[in-house]
Amino acid sequence: MLDIFGISTAQFETFLLVFMRVTTMLFVFPIFSAMQIPTQLRLGLGVVMSFMLFRLVPAVPAAANLYDLLAAVVSQLVLGMIVGIVASLVFTGISFAGELIDLQIGFAVANILSPQTQTEVTIIGEFELAIATLVFLATNSHYLLLQGIAGSFSLVPLPYITLDPSVMGNIMLFFGQALTIVFKIAAPVAVSLFISNVALAFMARVAPQMNVFVVGLPMQITVGLLLLAISMPLIATVGTEVFNNLPFQMDTVMRGLRPH
């Protein structure tokens, strides 16, 4: 059957493995994994990129049996998932920072459906995620992800991967860096709102007849939104710095997946 199309079994299996790795990354990578992008478009982009990379990747020997081929396919799926999760950590951190601000202001009770993840998120969390997405596209960082897909075949040749113990350590390290992003973005607003809450507590002690809830909620919203507007450039500053660091993170993780 393969001879009819002029390709050998080894070439077909090589293309299959390339397609599985590329498509898995596209379904997990930030921006490309957004629900607004139709599944058919992502699959089509995966096919096009696979055809472009297929001739550049050395053909692997044909698998001895179905189990070897299945193991190779699972290896590509695992690699794509791990690298995609690492690339998405920064967006998770930015969204979580917005949720912390929502919690301080009092917007946490009003959740909305995120069009990107199809999950319920807070208002400011979704707003900051949208701003981060625009910064990501404006700095052409999505090209870094596509370059990472192409470069992965040099770092981790087909067909198998090795899960080095350092991979989990690196993922935890990058997760810690994502938490640092949370504090950098949320700290100005969260600390200011904490101080305003302490001030309200003192006012309640000094003037017990004052209705703290009536006065406090509008004040929290006003202070929170004002400081959020002032601190908004932090997303561009912090986001650009972290987005530029994405290739290093992806490179580090993939080096831990190379077969020994």
C-alpha cells in the first residue's frame, strides 16, 4: 500500500512520529491551544509543519513490531505534553495573579467563562491573561514556540525519549519562577488593598457606628482598580522578560528527554 504512494514504511513511520510531536505541541502550547482556534485549523497546521520538517528529519528504521511503534508514538505525545506545559506556566502564573487581585477587591464571586480554556475564571484574571496574550503576540514570542518545535528534533531525535530525573526538577524550578511572576504582578495591588483593609479595621474600632461594609466595598474597588491601572505596565515588563526566557526553558527540559 505504501509503495503505491512512493514512500517506504520507514518514511511513513517517520512522518507519523513527526506529526504526533508537532500536533501535540500545537494542542498544548499557549495561544495555539486556545479554544477560539478550531481543531481542524490546528490539525491542518500540524500537517503542514510536519510536511515541512519531514524531509529535514533523518528517517528512523521501521519498527520491528506494533509495540515498538506504539512506544515511539507515546514518546512523542509525552514530549509534546511536557514541553507544552512548561511553555504554558507563565500564562498560568499571570492568570493566577489576576485571581489573587480579584480575591482582594471582592470580584472573586463573579466568575466568567474563559474563551481560551473553557473554564470559569475571575474577571481580572481573564483580563490580565488577555493583556499577556497581546504582549506575547506583539513581541513575536509565538515564533519562538514554532522555532522550538523545529529545534526539538535536533535536541531529541526520533523515535524514543528518556525521562531523566532532572526533568521533574526543572519543571518544579520553572513552576517556582511562575509563582515569582504572580508576586511581581499581584504584589502592588494586593499589598495596597491589605493596607486599606487594616485602615478600615482601625476606623471600625474608632467609629463603631460606621457601617464598614458600606464604606469598605466601594473603597476597595476604587483603590484596587486604580492601582491595577497604574501597575498594568508590569505585565508588559515582566511578560516580555519571561517570554524571552521561554526558549531556554524549553531547551532545558528537552535536553533532559534526550535518549542517552
